[in-house]
Amino acid sequence: MADHIMSTYNRLPVQFERGEGIWLWDSEHNQYLDALSGISVCGLGHAHPAVTQAIADQAGILVHTSNLYGIALQAQLADRLCELSGMERVFFSNSGAEANEAAIKIARLYGHGQGIDNPAIIVMDNSFHGRTLATLTATGNRKVQAGFEPLVQGFIRVAYNDLDAIRTVAENSNDVVAVLVEPIQGEGGINIPDDGYLEGIRRLCDDNHWLMMLDEIQTGMGRTGKWFAWQHGSAIPDVATLAKALGNGVPIGACLARGKAAEVMQPGTHGSTFGGNPLACRAAIAVLEVVEKEQLVPHAATLGKQLLTGFTIALAGLEGVTEIRGLGLMIGIELDRPCAELVGKAIEQGLLINVTAERVVRLLPPLITTEKQADMIIEQVCELIRDFLTG
Ligand SMILES: Cc1ncc(COP(=O)(O)O)c(C=O)c1O
């Protein structure tokens, strides 16, 4: 059926025709609970009426002009994102990888401005930053890189959650200009660093005149129970990247910057045809309004605690469960063995989950999930895991 689609994906044997809230329906009218949100994208669930209305309205007014001209909706969205984040300037892209490309270019321009000819960015083991050549080089997963050599120069890799490893690089290299890190590693297995890790990176960046760059593409937009995951602590980055949930499925990414990082891009240094067009910006403005109006950021925090407690109680003492961890609605249940087959088993039972880093069941339910629906997720997921481990 999909003979003409390039085979970049191992697709699951299901396709969806319709969605509403946390529910999806396939072509045979079977119903599924979506506990993955299109991998942290549909925070407001499917077909949220306010977002649907905004997209439909804007499609009837103006979809695209060009970044050759001013775009009022882009300026409005940038203002709001800066209010929420404390950042000062925003570049809009169409995806997460492109938002990170903008961050990488900012770091390099910043470095050249300091007289560093071969600027290097510190990146982490087990990270994920995208599939373009620069972002796959930044990504700490050989599977993502293999076959695409030569990789891009100018990245130095260290262990995640290890400030000493960054200190060692600081002592041995004069070319570093930035650190790029996920506040919680998503694809890497929902890896939550120790308290103080981001603050430690902030201090190292200040001491060495580096930019602190946070990839909030999976963690941002309320998912962890704060608008941005760094807001759980006191460190504020110089650069932060967003995408995924920003448009609730309408493709839009953003690279936010403040202070010295906000000033390095000049006319002609970067650009995008579609980036920040009126349709995408109108959708994202609607998303921000709904998240605020429906108080979904505190709701994500409360619901996350409910899920974490529920899983911890329900799976207590079950041999094979190594760790249950999460922040807000970003939850990982690590098993002692590879468990990718759980994804297909869940689909057979009308549930969408994901397995990442081979052994981590990853849940990223929509922010609009109710307490009752969260209980359904706990029950279904625990039953799956119990059957898998004991069956
Ligand atoms: C942390 C992180 N950064 C970057 C990306 C890449 O985003 P995109 O697929 O929109 O290019 C992802 C996607 O999963 C991600 O999780």
C-alpha cells in the first residue's frame, strides 16, 4: 500500500483516521487510548476545538507570505514565548532539528565573535537532537550516525549527568563555546539528572564564557509540570529550543535566546521559507492560550505525581522492573530486559505507548488527560508489564 514511501520507518500495523482528546480511531473503527501524544506533540490531545478553530480561521485569512515581510502573528508569538521563558529573541523553524541547527549556528557565530576559529560544542552521551547532519552529530547514539560519515566537526561528547566530565573538557580545550543538553533525556530513556546538574552547567558556562543551550523540544510546553523543564531549578539558559508540542501537531519549532546569544544572528545569517508563517504561528498562539486557560501546566504536575505514585504502588515488588521515574507527564518504566514487543501488545489492547533505549517503557500522555483516564493508563500499562514479565 505504501510502495512509494521511502522506507525510513519501521511502521506499526495500524493507521488512524480520526482523533478526539486522548482517543484515536483506526480505519476499522477500533478505539485507542493515546498515552504517547505523537511523541510529546499533541499536548492538547487530538482535534482540540480551540486549535482547530484557529487553524481553520487562519487558513481562510492568510497561510503564508514570506519572511521577506513582517509577520504580526510571529511577533505576537515571540512576545508570549519570551514572557513565559525570560528569553529575549526567537527564531522560528519548522521542526526540532532545525531549531537545534539554529542553536548550533548561534554557538558558532558567538565563538567566531570571540576569535575562536574552530568552535566546539559539548554534547552528551545518549542524547537526541535530530536527524540533520549537525544534529545527528550532536546526538549521542551511534545508530543515528552510522552510515552518514563524515560527521560534522566541532562537537565534544561527555557523559550525561557528569559535571566533572565537563570540567575536564574545560581544562583541556580552548575551543569550547557552548554546552547543548536536554534537561531530561527523552529518547535516551527518560534520564533525569541529579538536582543541581543544570545549575552546575550554568556555573561552568559562566566561568568559561560559554553559552548554555537547552534542548526543550520534548520537555517544553508544560510537559514536565513547568512551562520549561529548566524552571524546576534556578539555572536559566542562554539558548533554548522548542518544537513538538508548540503547534500541537502543526509543524513549528523555535530557537529562543537571551543576552549575548540574542544578538549574534544578523540579517542574512539564517533563515527559513516556512519558519514562523502565519498559519503555524496562529496555531501555536492558540496552543499557548489553551494551556494557560485550562491551567494545564499545574495539571501536568499533579497528574504526573498521580501516575508515578500509581505505577510505583501497582508494580511494587514485581521482579524485572528496575526503576520507575518521571517528571510531570514524562514517565519511564525501566525493565531489566529489552521490551520493544510491548508496543505491539499494547496496540492489540487499544493503547499507544513507546519503548525507548530498548528497555524503557515511555509514556507521554496529553496534558488534557483526566484523573480517571490516568487511572486507566496505570491499569492497562501495569497489566501489560505484568503479563510480559511473568508470562
Ligand atoms: C530532545 C529532542 N530534540 C530534537 C528532536 C528532533 O525534533 P524533530 O524530529 O522535530 O526534528 C527530538 C525529537 O524526538 C527530541 O526529542
